[in-house]
Amino acid sequence: WFGQGEAGRRPRRHGPCCVVPNGPRWSGWPRDDHRRGFRGEPVMLGCSGPPPSCGGQATAQWAPQLWCSRVEEVQATYEDNEYVQFREVRDGAEAWTMKLTRVVCSLAGGDPAQQLLEVAGGRTVTAFTEFREKAWALQPQSWVAYQAFTLLELDCGDLLLGSEACGDRLELCWGRGPAASAFLRRFRANGEGREPSRCFEMPREKVASGVTVERLLRWLEWQRSRWSGSCDASCWRDRSQEMARDLQRFLHDPSVVETESMPRRRAAALARMREDPSSLEHLPADLMGDRGFMAEAVRQDGWALHFASPALRADPEVALQAVRSDGLSLQYAAEQLRRDRCIVMEAVRKNGRALQYATESLKRDRGICLAAVAQNGLSLRYAPEHIRRDSEVVFAAVSQNNAALQFADRIVVLDVLRRHGGLLRYASEELRSDPDVVMTAVRQHPAALKHASGTLRSRREFVMQAVKYKGRSLAYAADDLKMDEDLCLAALAQDVMAMHHVPEELRSEERFALAAVEQ
């Protein structure tokens, strides 16, 4: 029976991924066309590879999926489309017209089912029934080749939720009343029909653990995420059976299951984080509040502190590990830790820009500021005024990054320019318009005039004073001033090399030649 289908045909397989457009849910059994769901989309079997059209290459997009839909009774039908289907359901003498609406197509690490959370997040699971669909009608019920799905009753049957694992996809469908119950027994969440003659019902079991839908969805998300990268398409251990068994165990004793699974959940989440750091954003709250997991997460990437629970953000050891990995993660630490000198010092040593997230009292700490500017000179911008007037701090910042001069106080800038006039280019616009500051720079380096404001380079008196100090500053005067004979003669009197910057019209005159020769 394993190699033959209902009509004596062998199952069609397409390489390692086994995606068959008209195939069944377990191991490639042929499927009738009338049982196809939304646009007859291919069903993912018990593996995580892509369909044949992808060339057999595993891709990040071919990840475990969540198919979520809502079913409700309606009076009239319309044409089916990508998101809405209509089905006729009969249960004995009763008949209903049901509308199936596709709510969520895929998860890719997102919120499990936001609409379901809004509708039933606080509802409690009070009972469940497992259903099993055999491979063919004459198969004994004791055989293990079957597809399992579970029907959950919320608040004593007020709302019904169907759960089924199909390959790497998790399917959820919810509705109210007997009509929804009949639908969930005969159709999957994507609209594909079941064969009633193959389905049999297990005994109904009551649930007294008080599991809410919100808690259930968090656990289902963990189950879905741990499937990534694993593949077990064997009939003898179908994923739907594993899912149904784990679900029932969770419903009866959720705390034990969550505790037992925590080490595996930590390992799986850390592995996903190494591949995609943004996956942290979608992890359940209990992992974000687990100290062991978060300590390892921030050791890998300090940015993970952003998603930690408030209690862990206030944990000194976790915060210290985070800032040692990424200094900027200081911004996510609790207020009291941003006042801790040890933690802030570690943060600014890793990234000087973390100074901006320190408390005001620590921003005034000279040692903290020195460590910050030594790592990143531009972090001087976050220091208070009295630190910007500290020559040692400013020199340390400028040594690390010349552009830090723009954040320094005027008095310190003057001191710096007396030694390195060319650094005027990094001074603020205000200081490059200050005659005293610019003249101090020109005295040390003639090219400093190039970085003065256009107003100063067009002022004759100022340029005259500049060329008397450094004749070659004439090269950076405004074009109209270069035609000023007295200005050019003054430049030649200070430095004969200024002749290179005298306009051609003046250079040919005799008195300019004599002035150059005399010099």
C-alpha cells in the first residue's frame, strides 16, 4: 500500500521537496481536482524545501507558513476569489452555506494571528477532539498512516478553533456554532475538502488547565519556528500527528511543556538570531523575559536588549553584557543603569556615541567624556559646555577625528588653531566668520584663509592684514581683490612666492617685477 495510490498510481515526486499540485497531504497520494482549495495552490508536504520551480535551492521565503482563516454562515454566495470561498455543508438533515475568509497568508516570523487574538485572545480552551483522516477508506484505524487535526472548544463551545499541521505549514480556522463545527470536520482552513469516509473521531477530552488562546498561539508560534530547517515526510511519523500529540500534552499541562521546551527554544531562537537578528522582534514574551536566553542574546548582539522585558533591562549583568557587545544598547537600559558609571564607561569605550544616552550627571564626568572622545571624537557634541572648554578633552577628540573641532568652545578652538591652522576647515560656520579666529589660523597656515567665510575673504582690510602675515594667502582672497595692486604688492613684500597668485595683467608690470626681485 505504501507505493500505490487509490487508482493504482504511484505518487509523483519532484526532487527533494515533494510538492505535488494535486497531491495529498501525507506522502504523495493522488488527489481529486474537486478537493483543491484557494486557486488549487500546491500543498507543502513534510519538508522545508522550495517547489521545483525554485531550482531545488532552499530560500528564506520558503519558511514554515501559517494559514489562518475565519468561517461563518451566510445566506447568499458569490464568486470565489483569492481570499473568499463559499462551501455547502451538510450534517444529517441540516444544511448551511458557509463563507471561508482567508485572514493571514504567512507568518515569516510575525504575530501569530492578530485578528484571532483580537477576537478570542482572552478566551479559555475548555475541551478538544482529535480527528484522524486515513490514507484510504478501507485502512484499519489502528494503522499509523493518517492525517491528524484537532478541534478546540473555547469557553464551553462558544467559539471553535481548528488546528492542523500540514508539512511545514500550520493551519488555523475558527468559527461559531454547529455550522462551523460541521465545516471544520469536512474542510481544511484553506478550503480543501476532506473525505468523510476516511475520517474518524477520537474521544472528546476536557481541559482544566485554563490555557488562553493568547498563550496557545505563543506556544504554536514556538512549534512553528522549531520546524524550520527540519524535514520528516515519513508516513510513519507524520508531522500532523506529532503536532496533535504535542498540542494535547500542552493543553493538559502547559507549564510543564513550556519548562521542558525552554532549553530547545533558547537554542532555536539563538540560532535564528545569528542568521537574522531582526527575528528577535517576533519572539514570544516569555523568551524575552528569560534571563538565561537574554544574557546569551545580548552577548551575541547588544541590540537584543531592546526586546528584553523591563525587569531584564534593569538587570545590571544583562545590561553590562549588552553594552560590551554594542555600546549604543545603553539607550535600552533602565534609567537607573544609565546612571551607573561602570556601565556607562563600558558603553562609551565600545562606542563613544553612547555618551548621548548617559544621564546628565555622567555627561559632566570628565573621565567618561575623555573615554568617549577617545573612541569617537564626534561624541564631543554630546558633552556639556564646560567639557567643550577643556583643552585636553578637545585635543583628544580632534586627534581621533578632526571634525570634532566644530563642537569645541571658541577659546579652545583658538588654542588648537595656533598649532594647526589648517584645522579651521572643521570649525563651525560661526567661528569661520570670526576675524580673530580666522586670523589666528592664517598666521599658522596661509591656506587657512580658504576656509574663512566669503564675507571675510571679500573684506579688503582683513585680507590686507592676512597677506602681511602670510603672502601666499593672496591665493584665497576674493577674485576682485586679487586685482588690487596695493594688496598684491603687500603680499609680494611678505613672500616672493605670492607672485604665483598675482594676476597675469599685473605680473607683467615693471614695479611688480622689481618688488619681486628686491624681495
